[in-house]
Amino acid sequence: MSPDGRWLAYEANDSGRFNIYVRPFPDVSSGYWQVSTDGGTRPLWARNSQELFYLNETGALMRVGVAHGPAWAATAPTKLFEGRYGASAGQSGRTYDIAPDGKRFLMIKPDGADQTAVPTSLIVIQNWLEELKRLVPTK
């Protein structure tokens, strides 16, 4: 369900292959739109409800812009990343997530992915429990 509670995104194989669909919520019978154009699985809403992400048949991460308004209105899907991020056989559930600020993704690479690639950055947080206590006081 979208964070604003208005839309329900899901995958279904009604046409013989999996695609992403959206329905209004809670009255799911009042509309029905196919979002993906070349297959799709694992839909994920951005926290602002203005973007919907999914993996296409090749495992690429796709983005659809969603307009706020009384009716469903969305852009055509665009490809964000190539690759097979978490789309290997035998995996179920969503294998990626978006940061709360909407600027970064966390993605699981399937077995056999290039493990020799050097990461562009690494963030190490020391004393994270004390930092958490400082940011979220209990009293």
C-alpha cells in the first residue's frame, strides 16, 4: 500500500507473465491499472507516495512517477539500474529497499554476482547505541 494509504500496488500473472498493477484503496474494485510495460515483480513505494519502483523481467530496477490527485496518473516506466539485483531463482520477497530520504537504495546481489568490485564508499558507525540514545531519548 502507498504510504498515503490511497493506492495498492501488487504483482500478478493474469496475462501469463508477472506485471505490476495498481488499484485504489480501500475500494479496490473502483479501478485497475497496469503499471509495468515489460513484466515486473516486487513493487515498492517511495515514502512520499510520488514514486513506485519494481524489478522488470531482466532484474533492472524501474521507476514510475505518480501524481497526487483524485485519480490515478503516472509516468511511463523508466530504468534506473541494470542488473539482476536479488532476482535470482529461489528468492522470494522484495530484495531491495529505498532510504527514507529517497536518494539511495539497498539492494541484494544474487549469488555469482561480481564480488571483486570495489565499493565507492563505506560508512562505519562506532558507538551507534549511544548515538541512538542521544537521538531518541527514552524520557
